[in-house]
Amino acid sequence: MADISQQLQEQVLQARSGGEKLNIVGGGTKAFMGREPSPDAGTLNVGGHTGIVDYHPVELVMTVRAGTPLSDIEAALAEQGQAMHCEPPHFGPDSTIGGTLACNLSGPARPWAGSVRDQVLGIRLLNGKGEQLRFGGEVMKNVAGYDVSRLQAGALGTLGVITEISMKVMPGPAASLTLVQDMTIDEVLHYMNSRAAEPKPITAACWVDGKVYLRLSGAKSAVEATAAKWSGEVMGNGQAFWRSVQDMQHEFFANDDSPLWRFSVNSTAANPAMEGKWFIDWAGSQRWFRGAGELGDMEPLARAAGGQVSLFRGGDRSGEVMHSQPNALKAIQRRVKNSFDPDGIFNPGRLYSWL
Amino acid sequence: MTTKPKISKAELADQFRTFVDADFVITDDETMKPYECDGMSMYCEMPLLVVLPETVTQVQRIMRICHEYGVPVVARGAGTGLSAGAMPNKEGVVLSLAKFNRILHIDPLARTANLQPGVRNLAISEEAAQYGLYYGPDPSSQIACTIGGNVAENSGGVHCLKYGLTVHNILSVEMVTAEGDVVTVGSDGLDGCGMDLLALLTGSEGLLGIVTEVKIRLLPKPEVAQVVMAGFDSVQKAGDAVGGIISHGIIPAGLEMMDGYAIVAADDFAGAGYPREAKALLLCEVDGTEEEVHEHIAEAEAVFRKLGATSVRTSQSEQERALLWLGRKSAFPAVGRISPDYYCMDGTIPRRHIAFVLAEMEKMSEEFGLRVANVFHAGDGNLHPLILFDANVPGEFERTEAFGASILKMCVDVGGCITGEHGVGVEKIRQMAIQFSDQELEQFHDVKAAFDPAGILNPGKGVPALKFCQEYRSLEYKQHKHEHTEAAHG
């Protein structure tokens, strides 16, 4: 529990006056994401800025400093029977809430429960002028001013230092079980989407190694009644399976050095025709690919599938790793970056070479 | 900031008429009159002219011309907004998207729909019903309001706590920029690359771009929905019951509260069979599978009884459910019947302060000499105090506005905000200075400039000029000091 916001502010002001750049680091567990950090930049460590600032279980809202480890947050929530419904991945014990929002990472429940971005209600942000700003708030509905809080999701820290986050939390499910059955990759997209279109308590759907896994969560009676109607075997260790998907510890994700590609596409789109291995999550919306290829070759395939592709982990990280942006959006994003960080202090080139 | 446009009204109209059907470039006062305000009719202004394009290319050309000549552009959907966000600029163009009213495509398997911005909110769910799907956000104006306006305001409704706001239910928007470029923000995938511009655009009140197409997510229609109505003899007990339900682990599809005034007015209007003697009423809707609803309804009834409900009634049919909701949904017109005029406020507070806030509001009501009725999205803390007044009594609207401003200030003081779903527009622009510092407001202006360097999109709305804020804050300070001094002397 420590509030180091003053120290962080001083460091930003110093960097600004000295014309320096800063790489923002929380727990340091997601260093593999984005483009290579700029070697000339200093480090701004937010990992020491920790602690739950405010938590009222009845409000379903928690306010927490950005460097707080996810595990601390989840432990506090679990005591009250609550959880972060977006199921953020832990890449080790040090993964923080700030890094999770900056990278916009959510787990298997994402299509149903929403993303970390969806659950954010407000933030405190240190911008490139060293100003401590507060956007959004601690209430579910707030439309005063632009939604600068959610703008941070996926920006990889290029707009400023997130120092505090208020987010919506939810009750944990009363019951949960997983159904598993054999299915080919050709059949599974239609199957998962059809199941998702039924008004049943489905909260996760993925496919890997010729098997489809569906998770049901909610009121015990509803979960059991649905499981009795749907095909598939009840899995003994369902919880452990989903944990391995959430934290990317499933064996599909082993071998960190070989390139791991992420396709974020239309859930029903035919799978891109490429040689390699696939892990299909989010009922078809998120597809992980392991195989050879270049970003430039994959982009048209992702676009044809209604979405985007990025090099999530491994491979060459000196070039672009994110789906390219059309010129008009590039110009807007450059200007937005400039509006928050006019001297380009934060995470230069981490998201795109031009940002 | 815009300066005086460098083109005359006649020249501008002539330019538009070269590519927009001449009948839909409106320049005469009589035909423009309906455009002078939105749902917040206390704020009116006549525009320079009104144009109703029907293609994206036409919107682009309009924007290019307006950009070139520095002409303000106010986008308009159905004009149901409640913060004067669509009030015209007297030197600008009202760009109506009324002709963009087609549902372009529904994909039942992917559970998505492509919509033109002028499609009415309710029409989406009506069309999707054939696939067993519906659209989550359901603002009270859903019969008339459009999806483009919903994106501009980040509209909610009674089901937000469980199903989210507009920002949680859209995948992408196609937008024409201030400079006339067409861009698509977002994709069919759930989480894309780069900063989340889609979130930034949602709720930006027409200050960042003109939305010309929206792709939304649809939800499977729940098997069953039932509503429990519980009456309480105090607001405090009803507030505690809201917490009780949530602590129990139930997330209701809708959780609404009404105070004594609103209960009687709504019951007179709709004949819903509300407990008229109650001081507070909760409507708690649970939806899901049959098993789940059965389980949760029994629990909700038990929680309400345990926490002191004086009456508990659960809908036993769709008809009864509709009737119980009818009272709530007609609360605004119902209150409208007991007063010549009413002013609907829209603050949000942390729910634990509900009893305090309502008690304070009662004190203010006496102080300002104006009645107030309360309907409240209790699940997500969104208050809608309805201040009753008579616009024909000189000074009464000014007093109403002052009362409203005091309510919003109190919302901020207890950790809430000045607007939950109606937006800032013109109406709440002064109160922005209460919720945000100058540095924060300046950051908003800088964000706006990143999208609209010339400042032609809906100028003067949403974010106040800083000079204005300092004046407002010092006025507040003086008032506060004055009250303080009076109290000390009293």
C-alpha cells in the first residue's frame, strides 16, 4: 500500500524539462507486448503505486492504484463473493491492473461479461505535461466529458500514466460447469455461434486440438438444466482448464519465442487459410495462430474476416506488430497522442513506430 | 473556436443544392422551426439552414464545404435529446440524418446488425425479434430516438446494470470527420489494435464526427422476465433493499425506484396498481432461463420482505409485467399532468447515498419553493429528479434551473457526476466546472481539436470555455460564502 503519485509526477516533470523519454513499467510481466521498448528511454516504475483506495461491495465498484497486482484485487473481491468478470490474464504474480487496462487484456468470459475496458468507470491519469487528471468517476453511468478512461484501453501507455482505476465488479457465479466434446475446426464456428445465440447461461466457448469447450455459469438450477439439454461431457477439471486459457498457460501457448498471432475477427468468419495451429476463443471472435507468416500478408486475411491481426508475442518486434491504420485514423491518433503527450515522452514507438 | 463564417446563407444553400435534392436544403423560417430545439425545449435557436443528405458522399461534401468556410455543423437524429445537444447554432447548419433510416443487415448467427444512424432504437429490437434477438440499451425515448443519437449520447436505459450502455453494445461506427474523410472505427472483432477511439466517440455529443453507420451487437432474448414490485414506508429502507439484492449476488435486469410523489402520479396515469401509501417503490426485474428466474425471484421476494417491504407483488404474466412497467415508463408524462411544466434532471450518485441525497433534495425543495418528484435507476445510481414548475410564472424557470444546479452539485459532492445519460449539451455546460478542473477541461478541448482542428462540429456544447468556468466557480464560491455567512448570523 503506497501512494507514490507525487514521485511519479516529479519524474514526468523532470523528463519533460530534460527532454527525456520514459518507458512505463508496472509489474513488468507484459514486456513482451508491443514493439521493442525504446533503448534511449528511462523507466517510470508504477509498480510501487499500490493499494485498494476504495471498495464498497454493495456499489459493485472498486477503486485501486494502478500498480496493484491483479491477485490482490481478486483476493479482496473473493472475500465478498465478487470478481472481475473480464477474467484478466495473469502473466505471473506481478501482473497489475494498470498494465491490464493499458493492454486491454481480458479472458475467456469477454464476449459475455465484457472486457477490462468495458468495466472501467474512471481513471486518474498523469499526462505528458505532468498534470494529474481525473476522468470518469466511480458510478456506472457518467457521460460528462469524453470517455478518456476507456480511450486508454489498448493504447499501451502512449497517452499517459494511468495511476488509479475505478471499475465495475460483479458477483461471482453461484455455479459453473464445462461441457467438452470432439469437433472439427470446420464445424466449430457455426456450433459455438449457434450456442451463443441461445438465451442460456454460457460464459466461455473455445476450441483447441479437435475439442470444443463450453462453460456455463450462473444460478445452479439454470446451469444444470442447460447442461442436461446440450451435448458434451461434463469436464472434471473445468475450472483449471479455463484458468490455463485465461493466463495463457495452456500448452498451445508454450514456447514463448515462436511467433504467436492474434486475430480479432467476426466470430462467424471462415478461418483464414494458413498453415499452422489454431486456438479459437471467444466463440470465434479471438483466434490465436501459431505458424509462419508476415504481418503484411496476414492483414488482408484478417480484414476479409472482418477484423484485425497483431503479433501478440515473439517474432520480430522491431517492425510493426499491430494491424496497420488507415491514413485518416493515423492522423487522428497522432493528434490525440500529441494532445496528451505533446513532447512524446511516454512509451515512444511502443504501439506503432509512428506514435 | 469558430469565427464568423466566410460564406452567406444563400451561397451555402446554393452549393448544397448542387448535390442535395433542393427540397431538402431548408432555408425558410417556417420549415426550419421544428429544428430550433431538441427534447430540451427551454433552449432554442434558429439555424442558418437545415440540410438532409441521403448518402455518405453527400455528408462528406457538406462537411468539406463547411470545413472550408468555417461553418458550424450540428448533427441531429430524432431530436429527443434532453440536454440541448442538438440545439442549432445560429450561424451554422443543422445536418439531419433523418433520411439514413435503414436497417442495412442483420446477421442472426453473429448476432450483429448494421444500421444507418437514423434507425429508431426500438425498431432494431422489433426487427431482430424474428431471430430471437434484441438490442440491449433501451432509453425511455426508445420509440423515437435513433441509434446515431444513442452513440452520440452513450445512451443507457433501465437495463444498464446488467446489459451495459451503448458503448458496451457497439462494434464499430463509420464516421465522416470534420474534414470530410470517411473512417471506420472499430471492427467486427471485439478488441482491436490501438487506442480505443470507439469509446472516445461514444458519448461525444457530435463534437468529434458525424456517424453515418453503426454496427451493433444483439443479445439473445431471455426466455423469461418477471418483475417484483416492493413498497416501502421509507426511502432509506428501499435504498437498503437495493443494496440487499445486490449483496445477495443477484444482478437484476432492471432495478427502479420511485418516491411518493412519483408513485401516486404514475398510478393515477397508468392504473398500474402501485401501493399509493408507500414512500418508496422498487421495481426489480429478473430475466434469464426459467430456472434462473424462478430461483432469483424467490430470493428477491425474501430479501424485500426481510428488509421491511410493506407490500410485495410479483408479475404472474407478461401482461402484468407490462402493466407494472407502464407506470414507471409513463412517470414523466404522469408527472407532467400534475404540473404545467417539469424539468428532468440526470445526476448519478453512489447508491449508498440515496437516502441522504433524497432528504437533502426535500430540503432544497422547500428552500426553492418548488416541488420535486423522483424516479431513479436505482441499480446504477442514476437519479432523475423532476422539478415541477410553471414557465408562465416570471422567474420560476430561473429558480428551477438554480434548484437543478444545486442538485447536480450535490451529486458531485457525494462522489457522483452531473449527468448519467442525458449528456452535457448546453444545459449542463456550466456544471462541468464543478466536476472537472481547468486542466481536465483543457485536455478535453485538446482532444476535440485532434478530431476537429477548426472547431466546426457542434461548437459551444459539451465542454465549457475555461474563462466561463472561472466566472461560474467564483459565483458559486460567493454564493457559498453568502450562505455560510447567513447561517453564521442565523
